[in-house]
Amino acid sequence: MEDLPPTVSPAAPRPAPPSPPPSPPGAAAGGGGLWRDPDPGASALIDEARPVGLARLTVLAIAATLIGGGIWAGLAVVPLRVTVPGRVLPPPAPVAVTVAEGGLIARVEVHDGETVAAEQVLLRLDPGPALAGLAQARAHLATVEARAARLKALAEGRPADLTAAPTEPLSPAEANPGPEARRDAVAEAAAAAEIEQARAVLRRIERDDATLRAELEAARQTLRQREQQHERLLVSRARVAQAERDVAQLEALRGRVQTEAQAARDALTAAGERLEAARSGARKQAMDELALTLDEAARAREAVALFERRGQRLEVRAPAAGLVRGLAAHPAGAALAPGDTVAELLPPAAAREIEIRLPLAEGGRVHPGQPAWVGGAGVPTQAGRVDWVAEPAAGEGSGRPERQARVVLPAGAEPAALLPDQAVSVSIVVGERPLLRALLAPLLGRLGAAPEEGA
């Protein structure tokens, strides 16, 4: 059977022809290319929409940048500085170490080349002479005070305390009293003897008077009895007369005894007056000697205090921190005189100090501890801090009120770059201000706004 060609149904759809490839970018719109754009209007609209979207993105990016920058500028702060000229101060000179007291060196505590701190012991002196002098001075003071106590007792008329025996020989005034002192002593002894004798006589007379008084009372009692008996005719008149004579004799005897007692009392009073006069002279002399002794006691106390201070200065200490130099020339056993220099202390790698003078308005904003930067011609900028600020005073050149201050650079901050008396520029951070105001400061100045202080 012969093969027949396939039949196509009239209702079946026909396949669409393939789309022509896009025209190359360099093809002309109406040229004789191989393919022509079927819709040239739609292609033009697409080409115009592409640069408009890119511009919008660029504007949005610029706006976001400006807004973010404005917020950052409003929140960020920048340091507020005060810039003034300054002068580099020269480094400190070596410090001499001297001894206040002389003596022999007992022990050397450090050696040359060592770095010591302030108040560190460098050497010690032999304490023997100072201790011996202190003991002698204290013993002399005790003797003088005991003598003053005795003289004070004599001057006040009190018995002196002789239990505190002196540890030193008596003074010349005590060992060899003058003629007046000897005369007063003899008069005092004689008056004391008369007083004792008068007191003994007075005591005997008082005993005799007591006996006579008792006998007289008995005789009077006997006389009364005889008179009563005579009235009753029991005794004769002669017995009564005898009793009356006995009473009269006893009364006469008692009268003489009372007269003797009064004489003894008068003698006792006179002896007491002479003793008081003698003691008055002795008290006067004791008072004169007491004044001299008190002066001597004051000098003795000063001597004790001097030896105590010498004992405290037996340790030679460093007046400041630094490097020891020259101490090797004073070994142990060497003798030192008061005021001798035993060593020098070289300052350590100290910080450099910059002296500045601030106008009064700006000086009020500068305080110790604030950061500062120092620089100048040929000098690298170095960081430091404000060390101290003085009270306002008249300036040396201008006469206007200003504050003197000092800036300290830490040790090792390129000290070779700074020379003594070199002029530098010092910038001190005295506060902070918003970055936005700093950026707008020139514009605000042109508009008439007051510039910020310290800007």
C-alpha cells in the first residue's frame, strides 16, 4: 500500500512565527537593517524612566546624609580651648644634703648612684655623745629643781624637804653664805634657844601655879572651917588667925609665880619676834637665791631640750627625692661638723613645667587637672595637664589683673625638644560645646551674635 501524506485538520491552530531578534543598539531607526522595531514609542518611554529613578535615589541619599549629619552635629561635642603663650621653666637644681649636728658617722645606709625618696635615711651618726650629754643635762636639771624646792620652802616659811638629797655639790651661795646670812643664822639659832628656854620656864611655872592653886583652895577651905568652929566656940581665935596667915602666904606665893609666868611669856614673845626677824632675813635671801635658781633651772631645761633635739637629728634624711651623688666621700667613722654637706641629690627625670599667664576672664575657667597641649615652632605638640593656678594679681608688664598658672608635662615627653626660657604655645581644654555651634560660629559672628568665650 502506498504511503499517503498526512492530512491537516482545518480546525487545528497554526504555530506563531518566531519573533525577530531585537535590533542592535547601533542600528538606525529607518535604515535598511535586517529587523525593524515593531513599537518605537514604548521603547522611548522606557529609556526616559531610567534616569528619573536614579535621580530620585540620589536625592534621597543626599537628604538622608544631610539629616544624619545634622543630627550628629547637634549631638556631638568638641573641646573648648583657651590658648595662651607660655615659657618653659628651667629644671630644678641639685639639692644639697647637710647635717644639722656634728659627730661621727656610725653607718651609711645608701650609696652613690641610688635613687632615694624624700625623708629616706642616708646615714646615721654615733648616738653616744648625745645620749651622755642628755643624761648629764637631766641630772643637773633634777639637782637644780631640788634646790629650788628647798629655797621655795624657806622663802615661804615652810620646813624644807631634806629627803631629796642633791646629786651635785652645793652652789657657792649655799656652801659659802655671806656675812648677812651667817648673822641671820646665828640670830635665828639664839632666838630658837631662847624660845625653848622660855617655854621650859613657862611649863615649870604653870606646874607650880597649878600646885599652889590647889594648896590655896585647900587653905581657904580650912579657913572657912576654922571660922565656923570659932563661931561655935570649938576652936580659939589663934587657930583662925593661923589659917588666915596660911592663906595669905599662899596667895602671895601664887602672885609671884604668876608674875614669873608673865615674864616668861614676855620673853617667849620677844624671842619669837627675834626668830621671825631672823627668818625674815633668811626668807629674803632665800627668795633672792630662788630667783637665780629658777633662771638656772630654765637654762637646764633648755639644755635638756637641746640634747633631745640632737638625738632626733642623728639620722640624716634626704630632703627630697633624687639620685645620690658625693656620699662616698663620707665613710663610716668620718667626723662631721654642723652644717657640713655630705651629698647632693640630682632631680630624677622630672616633668617639665611651663609657666603661663592668663587674662582674668579666661583664668577663671582654668583649674588644676585640666588637660593641656604644648607646642611651638619646631616643637612637637605634647600633652600635659594644669598643675596649679594662682590667685588674681596685677600683671608684671600690663598691670591688668591676671592669673599665673603652671602646666606640667610628664617625664619622658621629649624633654630635649624644650629648652629653658623657650616660648611655646599652650592650649588648655576648659570645657565642651556642641559641634553644630562650632560649625555655625562664623555665621553667627557675621549675624552679630556674641562669640562664645574661649572659642
